Amino acid sequence: MSIEYRSIESIDELEKVVDLEIAVWELSPRDATPASLLHAMVNSGSLVVGAFNDTNLVGMAFMFPTSRNNRKLLWSHMAAVSPDFQSNGIGFELKQFQRKWALDNGYDAIGWTFDPLQRGNANFNLHTLGAISQTYHVNFYGDMLDGLNAGLPSDRLEAIWPLRNPRVKQLAQHKHPSTLFSESHTPDENMLLCSVADKPVRQILASTQTIQFIEIPKHINALKSGSKALALEWRIELRNTLQSAFQQGYVARDFVELEGHHYYVLTASQPWYLYVVQCSDQSLYTGITPDVTKRVSLHNNGRGAAYTKTRRPVTLLASWQFVNRQDAMKAEIAFKQLTRQTKLNHIRNHSGFQGAVYVNSDA
């Protein structure tokens, strides 16, 4: 089968994109992204890539530029392959076209959303491409009436594809990176959600575990056809389980099949710390780091910050642990706005700050 991949810019070919949208998702025409909008966005820095079999459009993907937390990225709004051409690797090649275009145009990440109950999408996004997820959106698109989504809240996982990540690079070359877990981390002992007689059963999150597994049904559409109530139960239980895990710092990094069961694989994220040191002139310096001991050593070696370089030695007074860098940055901004006395009171009383617990002191 000969498939050509190329960007689409003409109105005539963009109309074919709309036709493919309607066919794949069984959409009402009013819910399709119109060719006029696609044309305007392509001429303003967006990309529509098409997969052509001769002159027939059999696959497409559309993404546009945006930003997240002051970091620019591309947002892949939709991607589809004609049912007659699925399971031929076209979806993979469309994403790799997006990846190359993104890197060539100065982007290092692409984001999109997908239904977390759809096994095929989860496997493709996390296992085949190497995307990760730590954000859950409840009923993201509202009530949807198309042939694939009707009947359940439109919950979505947000996938972020780090394009320069070593694992992503290996997968792009059809290589198989090592698994994220060993035999010592088995689903039976590290399960957050499992299927018992087709019903979802939640387990208590043991935060000391670095690896966690979440099972989903093999065929959610068949389950939904048999019992919408049971499908809704899965939606709610999976929602609650993933939200709880993400709040505690876990990241969905893979999707695997083990003995006929299908699991999200979550790993504990790297914690970040808000720390406070006292300088030789008794002033306070506040920063964030994933390694407090190393950071204090850098300050004392004159390589930590311009402010502390002339105020050595410094002494660690306190630190607070956050689940990610973003939360630590927000806390740093808030802490720096406090008066000196209020800061010292937090340190003296070992008080929590911005939802984080006090974890360390050398004073």
C-alpha cells in the first residue's frame, strides 16, 4: 500500500478533511471543524497533515500553536484514519509527521486529549508514542451525541508528548525501550483499580509505591452497549482513581497488556522542594530545587545564585516538599511576598505551606 504524507493547505483538500471527520466520528455536520476555519489557521501557523492513497484522503491530523505555563507547544485537536485503512500504521506516521514538523519549527512538545476508557487510544498514545499524562478533564466537551461518544460524560486525559525525550526518540525509530517496571512491581500488589466480574473495584492508594497500575475494560463500547449503567460506573471510578493519583504526584507513563488484562502504568513523579537558607549577613534566600542538599552545596560553592555568591556560607533553615515543579514555583512566589517575621514564624513552627508539609531543617 502506497501512502503519501504531506501538509494540506488548499480549501478543496481541506473540505476532504471535513468529510473524513464526519465519516470517522459519525458527526453531525454542525459539529465538524469547517474548512474555512482550518484554512485560516493553516495560514496562521497551524498544521493539517493528510495521508493520501493516490488522490484519496485516508487519514488526517490537525494541530495549532498554543502555550502552557509559559511554555509554547502545539495542540493536536484531532486525528483520524478512515475505517478501511486502520491498522496499517497510518496513525503512527501522521504523528511522526507532526513530530518532525514541530521540531523543525521550534517546538518540543505536542499535547492532545483522549478518552481514558478507550483501550486502543491509551495504548497508542502512551505505549506506542511515549506520551505521558497527569491531567484529567471532567466532561471536557460536554454532552456529545456522535456515534462514538454518546451515552457517557466526555471525560478526557490530557496527553503531553515530549518530543526530545529519549524514550520518544526510540519509539519513533520503532525501537522498544526497556519497561518502566520490573517483576517486583506486579499489578496484583500495586493495583489502584481492577475489574472484578466486569465491575470496577478501587483499591487504597499506597503512596510508598513508586509504581501503580489501573485496569480498564478491554472493550468499553461493547460494555456500554450491554449496560450503560456499568459503563458509567467505570467512567466515574476511573475518574476518581486517576484524579486521586495525579493529586499525589503520580504520572501515567505507559499502557500495557498483561495476561489478557489492560493497565495504565503510573510512576511517582520527581518531587520538588521550596527551601529557605540564611546567608552570612543574616538575610534569607528562597528558591526551589529537586535536590535540597545539592542545591545548598552549590550555594556554598558560589554556583547557586548571584545573590548568595557574595553572602556565603549559607545555612539551610527549612524546606517543603511539593509533588511537582509547578506547585513549588507557585509556593516560592507566595513565600517571597511574606514579611521576614512571617517567614521565620513558618520556619520556627515547622508549619505547612501552600498545602505542603515541612520536611527539613539544619538549624
